[in-house]
Amino acid sequence: MNKRTESRAHLPLLVPVLLFCLTASFALRGDSNAPPESEESKAVPSPDRPGKILLNTVSASLKTIEKESPVFFRQLERKMAGEKDRLASAFLVALAPELAQRPAEMPCAEIKHPPFHALLLENRRILYLSLGSFSPETKTGLENALRQTWQEQVHLTGIILDLRDAAGDNPLDGREVFSLLSFRGDKNTVQHVPVPILVLTNGNTSGAAEILAKLLEHTRYGLCIGEKTRGEPFPRRAIRSGGNTLHIPLIPEKLGNLTADALTPAVAVAATPRMEIGALRKQLPFTEQSDPSLSRARDLLLSLDTLNQKWRK
């Protein structure tokens, strides 16, 4: 018995259902006592979800093929029967390539995340903030550093947020730190005066650090400088789909506007070498040779400040 015969075998089961639907339809039309539906009471039809629209489009194409070339359609059916799992996985990966990307394995020598540091550079004109992790101590230190800067009424040209080698397991930690820097005026905001923020990233910037960088750049509060991030802003869960494994990013609802791919900085600069914090504390000069990312960020902020002063005149 082929598939066409099998489908005909189910027709007797559908007849009572069709008769019931027709009977109910005529009964509703014949109900003269029912008041006419007003324009206000008419329910607005809910728009079809993108997945349903996509399936309807594919279905319409298949129906057209079946009508124009039944033999070719049956050949397609045989191929689909044997390759449905592979085709489905390939289709999903085509929509979201990150589904096929395995989480990057940690190197043999585990990355050391630098501790939190805050200091003023360039005659107290630039606030340098280095975040290695997103522990409670780091967030408290960041908030205290920002509050102290504003209480001392330091006139800042800008902020350099160093997220090289920074990571964090909880994506919402990145959102929480973002709220301290966003100038939105909510209860978590520390800064209330817009200041340019330049974010330094490299291939080890991941997790909550990627979330923070994405939020700053997408909201235009900040600009990213350095190298492409790791591409793991969200934790992933591996599932089996046919013969393939898909790695699904677990995106919180509060971060639904962010994608699960890597962030490519607006300004591409080498992320190494990187100056030690001790040298920065001693106010030793840094150049393109000693720290190209930090040097480029410094130059951009000073140039922007010079332009702003000229416009003010």
C-alpha cells in the first residue's frame, strides 16, 4: 500500500468531522436572534507567527510543484522521507549558524581574568576601568569608583572600559553593570552626565562581558575597539536533532534584543600587547607598541574632546 492509498484510508474518519463542521456552520448562519456583531466587538485576527508563515510558503511551493509535475513531486517526497532530519537541521543552521558552533574549549592553561582596577589617566581626564569578572566585589568596586569620580566632580573626557580577557557566567550580570553606565536615570544609574565610553575587547571576551559590550554599542552609549569577541554571550544547551547536535543559546527574556553571535568591534585594533596595571598606575606612557588598543582609545577620546571644545567656542 503506497502513501496515496494510506491517505485515502483515513477519509472515512474525516467525513463525520466535516459533516459536523458544516452543520454547525449552517446553524450559526440561521440563528436570526443573534444580534449583529458591531465593528468594535469584532476581534482583530492575530497575525500569523513567522514560523507558520514560513511553513505556509513552503507548503504553497510544494503544492504548485505537485500540480505542475506530479512525477517530480513524488521524487521529492521520496528524498524528503529519507533526509528529513538532515534537511531540518540544515535549515535551522542556515537561519542561525551559531546553532552548529560548539562552545569554545578552554585552553590547557586556563585564562586568568584580571581583577577589577580603576584609575585616572591623562591628568585625570580619562577614567580607566578594568573588569575581569562580574563577581559581587567587582560590581561594588565599579559602583564605588563611579560614585567617587562624580563626587570629586572630575571633568572626564571619557571612560575606557577594558573587557579584554573578561568573562561572566550569568548574562544578566552584564545587564546589571550596564545599568550603572547607561545614564538612563533609573535606580541603578550612577552617572547622570553622558560621557563617551570606549570598550576594549579581544577573543577571550565572553559571557557577561560580551553582553555588556553589546549593550553599550547597541544603545550607542559606547564604541568597541580591539578584536572580535569569543561569540559565547549566552550559555548553551546541546540537543540532538536527527543525526546532528544543535547548541541552543539560552537567552533571557530581558536580553531578547541581543543576538547570540560574536561582536565585531567598530574599530579593529590588535588587543596585544597589554600594559600591566602597575605601569599604568605609575602613569608610564603607553603607545601603539606597548598597548595598541588602549593607545587608540586614548587618542580617540582626546580628539573627540578637542572637537567638542572647538564647537563650544
